[in-house]
Amino acid sequence: MRNYLFLIPYLILVFIFQSELNAQSDFILYNQTYNPHKTSVNPAFLPKEEFYLGLPLISNSYANFSNNSFTYRDLIKKKTGTDSIYFDFDGFVQGLSKTNYITASLQTDLINFGWREGRWYVNGNITEKVSLQTQFNKQLMEVAVYGNGPQIGQTVDLGNLFVTATHYREYGLGLSRDVNCHLRLGATAKYLYGMENLDVSKSLIKLSTAPVTFDLSGTADILIHTSGLNNFDQDSIKRGSYLFGRKNRGYSLDLGAEYKFNDRYSLFASILDIGRIRWTYQPENYYTTVPKFSFTGLPLNQFLSTNTDTISNSVQHYLDSLGNIFKLKTQNESYVSHLPTRYYLGGHYTFTDRGAFQFLLYGTSYKSKLYPSVSLGFSKRFNDVLEFSVNGSYHNKTFLNVGAGFTLNLGLTQFTIITDNLVGLMGQYTSRGTNLRAGITLVTGYDAKRPNYCDTD
């Protein structure tokens, strides 16, 4: 583990540019009224269906990738008039934000269901989730690309590199209810079963370069947690102990509310994934605190030597010196990782019985930093058969986010395809991210007349 610590920034880049995952925003889903899976983003939502049942793996699958700073083409470009490509490291680094956030996830429902009980609606789900979040400072990439030469005589704060990769299963049970003619509330309680986790929770490194000798000095404070990664192989996932026997338990809570002022205007809000997981299965903790370190580096005359043994010995000595400075200690103690909490706040303006505009504010928090977005959407229903939605969003610090999606009801079967960024699906090389949600769900009673409780109140 200690030998690969300095590869983490590069591994992040490899993951970003090689990944074909297509940011969990769900703007389109939030605007739909006939999609029962909207309960996953607003627990106060009451589906139109009397009953729905999601089939394993195909009812509600979701994939996303998102970052707030760059695209594939910011780094890899074509030479004018040729098919040759080159790496534009300078343009890539200069385009980064001061703090950069990357997220990717895959999730699929093993089962989901819901039914109406008078004013109440009950829903549940078992969902497999894999997620990655990372946050890094621009200066970290500047040092990785340019080296320490431009910072001679200065102290460079590489910032706190965070990486969280998690695989867990979610067991959820939700309730929503019409409290009165105007107010609707809902909540979903979740039990979380953790399988694997990597959490780089601290990596504070400062570097100083001497102006004459170019010697490096600085401080380091590093803390890395892992669980379930020791002796992990393909055979291990086939065992029953892997699926149910790991004692990594967690809990989370989703809260939602909707307020209807009149037949045209309504306000809604939700907070999702307020929770954490405690990792107790094969925990490994790697840490080191170096109040001050220094090393002279590799002598240039040895590096330029024609004797390969001299070069090899010098490089090995250099790596050994780095390894001794950042030598990681190991212990085996349980630890806690927190879920990235998501926030929604918005409103609907219903201008016809089957058409509505939506305004939505969205934010996700990771390691005490909030990343906001805003979206404007439109939704149109055609009888009880088809609901089509479009939107435009300022997301990942760009307006280049146009989403679309539909929910199609054909008898007992409902089909859904949704994305918040069509540009990302069709031109992933020039987009900062996109997502895709699709599924087939069995439904009944979506065209039944609903009781109006205000008549009896």
C-alpha cells in the first residue's frame, strides 16, 4: 500500500478518462408525476399508481459520471489538419478549478415496490450501489504536471486529497402522507450493508523547494482506511458470507415535503442520504504524521551517467528515501464513512391539467463542501399513457446540460428512460458528465380517479 500512495492522483485521472460510466442530479426524475421511482429523490411523493413492482435488475438502473472542471478534450486534443493527437497538460491544468470534485456511481434495484393505503403510500427497495467521490486541489495537479520547478523558494500546499470508493447494499422502507389539503410529508429509513470501502480521509502535504540547492522539505499528515479489500478476488464474491455475513452496518434517512398553495403553484424540498456506515470487517488503517522532512533528491551527474548500474542504484536510493520519509504505519481499527448528502429545493407552476414548469435548486455535500446546481424544466402528459420532460441546467459550472426523458404506460407495464445531459450521452468527450436512468416496472391503477380528501375535510 505504501509504495502506491503517490500514484493516487494519476489513478484518479486514469479512472476519469477511461471510464464509460455516464452526476447524480436527477433533475428530470424530480419533474415527473407518473414515475413511481421519484420517491427515491423526494420521499414525500405519492405515486399515481395504486401499486407498482420493480423487476430485479431491469426496473430502475442508474449510471452517472460527473466532474466540475474539465472534459476529455481539455487534455487530449487533435493536431490541426491531421489525425494525430497530443496531451495538452498545460491547458488541462489551467482549466481546473481551485477545488475539483469528481463523482461516479452505478446502482440497480434488486427489487422495489409500493402501494397506496388511503392517504398513505408505502414503498420499499433493495438497491445495490457502487460510488466514487474525489476532491482535490488544483495545486496538486500543478506539481504533478510541472514538478516543483515553478515553485522554487515557495511553500506549496497540495491541499487535502479526498477519495471515497464504496460498494454497499441499501434496504429502504418509506412512507408518505397527505397531512391536509396543502401539505404532504414523507420519509425513508434505510439500513446499509457495506461490502468494500476505500477512504482517503486525510492527505495533507506541504512542499518547499530551496532556491539554490533545490532540496525539498515539508510536512505530511496522511490517513487511509480500507475494508473488505484484503484478499479480495473473484471467488470471494460468490460466497454467502460476502453477500450477507460482513458486519459493516450503516443507517441513513431521506426526508421530503411538498406544499401546494393552490391548483397552480407548489413548493417542494428533500434531503437525501443523511447517514453513514461503520466498517468493522477486515479494517486496515494506514497513517503517518511527519512534522518535517527533507531530502536532497537524485544527483544529476549520477542520472546522466552512462553506467546503467549507477543510474539504477541512484533511482532506487531516491525511492527508498521517499519511502522512509512517508513510511506508513498500519493498524486494524473500525472506522466510519459518511454518505454524500444531497439537497433539493424547488417549485412547480402547473399551467394546464397536464403541463407544468419546474424550478429546482440542487446541491451535494462532500467533505464539508457544497456543490450547487440549478435547473429549469418542463413536463407534458398525454392522457395517462405518456409523460415527456425536458430541462436545462447549470451543473458542473457549465450551462451545457440539456436533459430529456419519458415515462410510457402500456397497460400493466411502465417504461422509463431519463438523462439530465443529452450532450454527455452523444458527445462524452466534450462533456463534463451525464447520467442515464432506465427501467421497466409493473404498475396497476395509474388511471384510477383519486379521492379528493379536501371534500371531506
